[in-house]
Amino acid sequence: MNFSVLPDFAAIGGLIAVFWTLLRRTGESRLNFWLVGWVLLLIHIIAEFVADNTHGSANGAWSVAVAMLVMTANAFIWASSDQLDIRWRNLSMVVFSALPDVALLTCDQYGLQATWAYAALTVLGAGSMLWMLRSWRSATDQPTLRWRTSLALAAYAVQGALVALHQRDYAVDWMLTWHYLAVAALYRATARRPSASVRFTMINFIAWAFVWPVGDLMTVLWPHIQVDAEVWNLPKFLVATGMTFTLLEEQLSKAEYASLHDELTGLPNRRMLRSRLRETMERAKTSGARMALVVIDLDDFKEINDTLGHAAGDEVLQWAARQFRAQLGPQDVLARLGGDEFAAVLTDIPDRGSAERVAQSLSGALRGGMPVRAQQQTIHASIGFSLYPDEGSDADRLYALADREMYERKLRRRERDLPPDAEEALLGS
């Protein structure tokens, strides 16, 4: 009995356990198809074991082993898509798109000599791959459908040429090579950010892809050199390591984002506002420009929560955040400080009059109200602001001045029994 594949079996089995644990803990949707891919690779190793230790069924076992490599690549290709739910339609694309290629591999393993059959399976393979790539989607739509289509047709054209030249073994190796090159390209193109772990994983997918042509080249040039099987298997384990580190980096990025942003509105929170305010003050100091800090408080927001419920209150906060953001420039910062309080950092403000006009536009953005639970809800805000460096050079002082001005205006309006939309008149007072 040949037990040389048992270390690989144990290693891949351990990887599957790790990815299963990560999937349960993180809920990362890509892990669904990564896990499918590694399970298929485990079946590949089992088939290799059967092929090495049986004689009557060796061809069938080797056919299964090679077929699992193609299906693993298809699973990894689909893992780069945004449509990652484990559903029948998605699983069918992974399985059925590989069937013509699997049939070609099986024909080659059993030594079928009919060139027309290989040509027909190549055409069918191109069609099934185009079917999968047409349904494949990414957030950026990169690579585009035209590029995906062109590269798939080019890959199958090379395969068809090798079949026509009666080089079926090379056609099989090319099939495996371009599948894993496609995985590498899509893994990099659809990564959330081009981190070191993404590049590391992409490079090792490329190394995995070149295992077959390099093996063919060594057989031709250095037939007497024997390379240990673990050397050829190294890229796949490095790929698994890279995937794990990619997930770790993304989880750290999500944790950092969550610590700096408001969960409800997605706006910067108080911590990030303080950082951006200090940065803006430093730039203004260097350039001799002015900037303003605006504090916004929604009026009678507690009443909305009490009468319509917290879900309705959340809708109001999200709507108000969108309205405020639409009034600000791309360099300005809008943050939610908590509850019904927002703040904005206005860059390159020439004078107090300009800051007042922005404040008025923020107040006016809510004037039309919004429908909440089939009722048109009127929303108003009280606003105060302070100017740097005219009214202070310290971030805490600027916030205190803007906050005090906002509350003073709110009180003056209530004392005069003015309507909520009198904010514009109070801004000028």
C-alpha cells in the first residue's frame, strides 16, 4: 500500500476544519465556496490514494482525481463573485460548467482516440464556462463581461489547437493551467483591497497553475530528475495560508472601520471626527485658511421615538444623514456624534458669512420632511458653528463654542415661541 498522500489528506482535512470554523464564526460568504473547493481537493487526494493502491480501477480513480482539480478551480472562480449563497443555481454552475472538461479528462485518461470527441467537448467546455462567467458578478464589474468572454474563448482556442495537433496530454495540462491562472486573476481583481496577503495568495495560485507545464518541461529537459511530490503540492498549501491571512486582514479592517464609524448611518463617529478635525485644523494652519465646525441637533427627536418607535427614529436619522451629506462638499466631513446629534467640518471657509450659508442649507435640507409610517413627518434642526482660527485654535474649544451656540439658538426660538423653521433667522442673529 502506498500511503504517500496521507500527509496531504491530513493537511487538507485540517484546512477544511479551519475554514469551517472560520465560516461559522465570521459568516464570510466567500468561505462557502472556498470550503467547497477544499472539500473537492480532499476528494482529489482520496482518488489519488485509490489510484495508487488499486489496479483494476486506477483509470477511473485518476479521472476523478483530475476532475476534482478542475471543479476546485471553478469553485474558487465562483468564490470571487458577489453571488455567494449556497443555492442550487450557484452550485449547479460550479458543477455543470465543469462537466465538458471532466468528460474530456476522462476520455484522455481512458485513451480514447477520437479527435472529434475532444473537439466537441472543447466547444461544449467553452460554452459552459461562458455560461458561468456570464452569471458571475463582482462589485466593480471587473473584469468586464467582454474581457471574461474574450479570455475564456482564447483559452479554449489554445486547447482546441492542441487537440487538433493530437497533443491531448498538453491540452489537459493547459486546461488545468489556465483555470488556476483565471482563479489568480479574479482573486486579485475582486479583492476588497490589494493587501500583501492578497498578492501572496495570487502569486501562489499562479505557482499552482504552473505546476503542470513546469512538470512537462522537466520531463522533456531533465527526465532523470525526480522532484518530491510535496514540492508540487506546496503552492496549494501556501494558497490556503494566504486565504486565511486575507480573512484575518479583512476582519481587522472591519473592526477598525466599526471603531471609527456609526453603525446606523455609516458616518464617521465622534472618535473619527476628532481626528479629522485636528487634521483639517493643521492644514488650515499651514495654508493660512479658515475652517468651521458645525454642530447639528434634531428638534423633538425624542417625540418621534416615543410615538412612532425606535425603528422609525432610525429611519429619520438615516434620512437626515443623507440630506446633510448632500449639502456638503466632497472635502467636508459629516459625522454622527450619537443620539440625534451630528457635526460637520467645513474646509476652506473664507468668512463667517460663508459658514452661515452652509448652516442655513443644512437646516433647509430637512424642510420638506419625510414619510414615516405612511405619515409625512416634519423634521427640524438647531444648528451652531464656530470658526477656526478666529474663535479658537483648540478642537475642544471649537466644539464647545459651536455646541453652546446651537443650544442658545434652540432656547431663543423656544422663548420667542418661534416655529421650528425659524432657524434661518436665528442663524443670522
